[in-house]
Amino acid sequence: MKFFHNPNHLHSLVSSIIDTSKKKAQFNYFTRCFTTRVDFESPHTNPPMDSSKLQENTEASYSSSSSSKLVLYSYWQSSCSWRVRFALNLKGLSYDYKPVNLEKGEQFSPEFERLNPLHCVPVLVDGDVVVSDSFAILLYLEEKYPQRPLLPADPRLKALNLQGASIISSSIQPLHMLSKLKYMEEKIGSEESLSWAQLHIGKGFLALEKLLKDFASKFATGNEVYMTDVFLAPQIAIAAARFNINMSTFPSLSRVNETYKGLPEFQASSPERQPDAVHGK
Amino acid sequence: MADQQLRLYSYFRSSCSYRVRIALNLKGLKYEYKAVNLLKGEQFSPEFRKLNPIGYVPVLVDGDIVVSDSFAILLYLEEKYPQHPLLPKDLQRKAVNFQAANIVSSSIQPLQNLAVLKYIEEKVSPDEKMEWAKVHIGKGFAALEDLLKNYAGRFATGDDVSFADIFLAPQIHAAFTRFNLDMTQFPLLSRLHEAYNEIPAFVDARPDKQPDAPS
């Protein structure tokens, strides 16, 4: 396992097996996990993981019967799962990806039900601890793995980040979930389900624009990626791709979105890059 | 422990404001109550907008710090005023508290707030509005019963009042008083409702006890 500490050897190994179009993002993601040196053009400073922790990570990830490795139950298109994938990448935490196909109803399998009787993804398993709900998982990760903090120390900025995250997780995402859209379609009509989604996303984005306009620069609340970004980046991506939201009416959100698009940890967490992605969807 | 510099902008019936009132009471924190009448649109007044441009309650003012959103306010209070801790130290149990809080604040409350219900009433029908509210509260309550059955003691996640209880109490109260939900299908939540009615911190935070409640 020693050769994984040699960035050059890792580079040639990884380069030879990864498709060139994905090379940059994947390479950066893998090297971030397995070396102490971060050598991609990250817009933020990333303190190197200490080598003892790094050793643990590399051994755990290549051991077939590792119980010390994180396991994430996720669905490629789930925006809540996306948040957690993004955060795990930011913290440099490697994990086993366990797909749960929501379209096929795998969340109702006896095996998954034992893990989460509420039948939702994402679910994080960390040794004996099982955590469901993306917000609960993120706060758990923040406490257990304090590297690369997602909540600033300053109480005002911390509260601002929690508020931003809360607006997305309570006032936006739940209202455009598939089940709600289906209801609108059945009771009112298919155009209605799109206008319902657009209404709530628009309201929420307007609220965020007002909330963040005096704070946003490179990222939502300043120059570092924090909790609001973890929620916002997937939300904007979905709003634009699935609901035709015109982002030009939200200048601060549009600006930070451009930064997200270029962020390797975010790119690596996107739905199309996941093992269970179905292309052409 | 009195703290005269705390001000809470609240609406008596807002369950998000109710959560913060409970937490302030539990921590023994005195505060000035500033009523914001949502039905009259007072959340859009220039004065309130300066404090919170989004126009939501609750808003907590603590000296020169202004915090909005009940989740953010509660975590702020927990850090600044550690007396009567609202979160257990154990990470698993703490996570269950956050999960329960989010079932309420993401899967239930946003789907039965005033704006959403009005929309459904207008686009579909008044009966449909109540049906919609009951379905979503019911689903959320079933999820909570399932989640908490292995953790509940006297209260939601053990024998001490915690974060989950602060979110549950207002939601259960609304289910009883505004939506006439049949609570017999939710034995744990019904029992918790009775337990909350015995605690002054919870009782004093109830909508009907607030200065802006209609007499």
C-alpha cells in the first residue's frame, strides 16, 4: 500500500484507467483522498490530512472487509444524497458507495428497511453509528471529522450558514420532491406541477438572494465553502436542469454557481459521476 | 438566568416561533416579546425587513447579533447559553434528535403552512386542503413513531427533554388543535403530548399564552 503515498505513481496508475474526459476531476478527487499534497487549482486552502489518518484511510479503502470505512447509501439523482457526497469529498473522507434504486423501490427492501425504517436516502453508516437525513448526517460529520470545517467559528456566520441550509432543506427541496409533483399533476394538471415547483424554488432563491447578498463573494457566505454551499450547489444544479429556473434573476446565486461548477469536489459528487448513474436520463 | 438584551420577534401561532419560545424557557432566558402579525403582513414592514429581509419569523436579537430561522436560532442558543443542554453528547442520539427535528421541519411543517394550504384551497378545494395537511402530518407522524420507538423514554429520545421534543411539541399541538388529526394511531406522540403539557417551559410557550394571542 506504500505506493499510494507516491503521487507520481498514483498519477500514472490513475491516468491509465480513467477516461480522459473525466481525468481531471477524478484524478483530483482520488489524489485528494490518498495523498497529503493537494495539487489542483482549488479556490480554497485545504489543510493536508495528517499522515496517520491518511494511512488509516488508504488501508481502509483497499481492505475488502473493512468495518472502519464509511458507507453511504445513496441514489444518484437524490439531491439530499448529493449534499452528503459533496461534504464527504470536501472533508477528504473516502467511503463505500451503496446504491439504492428509488425508482425500483429498493428503499423498501428488508435489508434497507433494517437500516432505515423511514425508507429514505441518504443513510451514512460509520462503524456502529447509523445516521439518516442529510442535515443530521452533515452535522454528525462536522463533529466527528472536524477537518475542513463546514461551519465557521464566528457565531454570526455560523448562524447564517445554518439559516441558508435550512431555507433549502425546509422551504425549497421538500416542495419539489417527485411525490409532491405527482400529486399536483394528478389533482390539477401537468403544467401545474412545473409551476408549483418553479414557484417554490423562485421564492426560496429570492429569499437566499436577499439573505446572502451582503455576504456572498466566491462562495455563498464568503471566500470558503461552508454549509450553505453544500446545500445550495446541488439545489441550483437541479433547479436549472430539471425546472428551467432562470438563474439570471438571482445574481449572487448565479455568481457562486459559476464557482461551484469549477470545484472538483462538487464535480465528483454530481449525479452523472456516481456508480448508479443511468446515462441519457 | 435573566438576559434583558434578548428580543424575540414572534407570531403566536407560528410553530417555528413556538419552538424558540420553548427553548428560551427551558434555558431560563428572559426575553422581550415582539409580536409580528403575519396575517396583517407586519413581516413586510420596513422595520422588520431591516432585521430580516426575508420576512420570516422567528428572529432572535441578542445584543448586536441577529439570528433568523428556528433551527439556526436553537443551535445558536445551545452554543451561547449552554445551561440546560438541548442536545445529548452521544453522537448517535444527537443525530436522532436532528433527524426527528428535520422530519418536522422539512417533511411536515412546510407542507402545512399558511401559504401552501391557501394555494391548495384555491387551486383544488377547501376539503382537499385539509386532506393534504392530514396526509402529510400523518406520514410524518408515522415516521416519527418508527424513528423514536427505540430511543424514547419519558421524552422523545430519552428521559430528558431534548431538541426533538422542542420540534415535536408545536407540531403535535397543531395536529390536535388545527387539523383534528386522529392521534390514537400515534401512541408515542400522544403520550409525549401529555408529558409536554406538564412542563411549564412548554406550557408557557403555547400559542394561546402569548401576548399577541386573541383573547
